[in-house]
Amino acid sequence: MGFHLTNVLLHAAGAVLLFFLARRLKLAALPAAFAALVWAVHPLRVESVVWVTERRDVLCGVLSLAAALAYARGLDDAVWRRRAFVLTAFAMTAKVFAIVLPAVWLLLDLRLSGAPRWREKVPYRPLSLAALGLNLAAQDGSGAAVSLADFGVTHRLAQAFFGLAFYPWKTLLPTGLAPLYEYSVLLEPRPFAVAAACVCTFVLYLALTRRRVDGLTQGALAYLILLSPALGLYKSGRMIAADRWSYLPAIPLALLAATALSRALDARAFRVAAGAVLLALAAATRLQLPVWSSDTALWTRAVAASPMSAFALERLADAEAAAGNPGAADGRRAHAASLRRFVTDLSLRVRAGL
């Protein structure tokens, strides 16, 4: 209970910091509150908050937001700049995804002072390189790193395009969320092709219609920067996506959504629309919580989302055995073993061009 409670408190603190950051970015109070609440109650946050192991997400989130707020205050104050540097370093120790924060600070420079301040970012480089080096060594040492022979450049690029489109889509329509999205040799290329087309269309739109780096472009760049460690160009683990990987990248998406909605509607209509959106997200989050209520519920949902995953089937078998249902567990293990043989044979055939 203590671990879950502190996760919730850290996440709530992050939402409060996001409100003040949005105000610093010149959003009015109501849109700023909407952005913070959209980010906080969205069902994509469930995995990061309720899974105790993902303490690193909520801790990194609150430290990153505190660092962003300190950096924004420190544009004209050397004391706050030093505080931002320390908080950024702490965020990197919580989770390696924070190594990209100095690039986000350049966007804050552009947003708040009109020009990037490159020289001030030089001290951040050793921090990012050290955190990255330690993480890569840990991934290699644990066996989580996936070699190019097992997951080639084409697959990595496909996963990257998929991720760039997956999280905005799931932010807009958070259905079918799962604790495991696993790559399969049987996965048709259509989702990856559609994702690539969406990303390329959006990039082309920005290139053709934007004469200057405005708020939309800055938000899109912040999303890209914050998501880049999770795109799979350095492949680790079996997933092609994960709800928890959206924790930091969802921040600029929430700010963009609040800005767009507040500009499109008058004050009264905005309050009505914001309330409806928040109620819908809270209801979706409430439906997502039972997935994480037990091992059996979690792996049942994982199997439903990734039916070709022998790994998920084996974990479900373990959960059923622990719950006192050995007959079902034995059936799951037999199914998983058969599936592994089938997928291995199919993989060899695909690589051989058969």
C-alpha cells in the first residue's frame, strides 16, 4: 500500500508542476489546469502509476517537470539555472529517458526568450553521455539488448514510425490498451505503413505551412525528442510499444490539446468540453485499473492483445498455477510450446525468403 500511495502522490505532484509549467508557458489558468488533468487522468498513465516497478516513471516525471519549471524560471536567474541543472541530473538517475531533456530546454529557450542558448547546454553533455553509457551497459549485461541480426534496421525503422503515430492515436482514442504489445513475424505490415504515412504527412505539413517555429512545431518537436529513447532504434526487450513509454512524451501533447481547444472555443464552451473530456478519460482509466489488479488479469489481457506471444502465454500459465488452477496452466504451457515451435519455423522461412 505504501508503494502504491507514494506512486500516486508523486504522479499528483507531477500534475501540479505541469499546471505551473503551463502557466509559465503563457497558458491561461483554465487551459493550464485542463492540460495537467488530461495528462494526469489519462488511461495511458495507469501502467506507470499502478505498477510499483515503474516508480522510475513517476519519479523521473516529477523531477523532469520540476527541472523544466526551474529552467523556465532560470532564463534570467543564474540560481534557478543551477537548480535546473541539478534536477535534470536527478531525473536522469531516475530513468534514462531523461537524457534528452537538454534538447527540450532548447525549445524552452526558443519559446520563452526567442532564441536557443546553446552554450548553456554544454555542461549537460557529460550528464547525458554518462547516463546513456551506464544504461547501455546495463542493457547489454542483463541480456535485454536485441542484436541487429535478430531485429534489423528495417524493423527498427518500422517500429520507430509505429511509435511516433501510436502514442498520439492512443492519446486521442485510448482503447485496446494492454501491458504487452509484442512484435510478431505474423504481424501484417499495414499498421506500420499507415503509421509511417501519418508521420510523413504531418512532417510535410509542418514543412510546407510553417514559416517559423511556432507553438505547434515546438510541441511536435518536444514530443519527438521526449519519445526518441523509446522508438526502438536501440532495441531492448520484446515490446514494440508500451503505455509507460508515453509518460513524458504525453506532456507536450496535453499542452497542445489544451491550447488548441481553448483557441477553438469560447470560455463557456471550453469549460463544457473540458469537463466532458476529463470525465471520459477518468471513466476509461477506471476501466483500465482492473487489468493491473492481479497476475491473472494482467496476463489474460496481454494474451488478448498479443495472441502470438508465447511469453505472455507462459506468464499466464504461471499466474493460473499460482491461483490453484494447474489444469489450465498445463494447457497454456503446451499451447506456448507449440506456438514457439511454429513462430521459430516461420521466422526461419521468412529469413530464407520462402
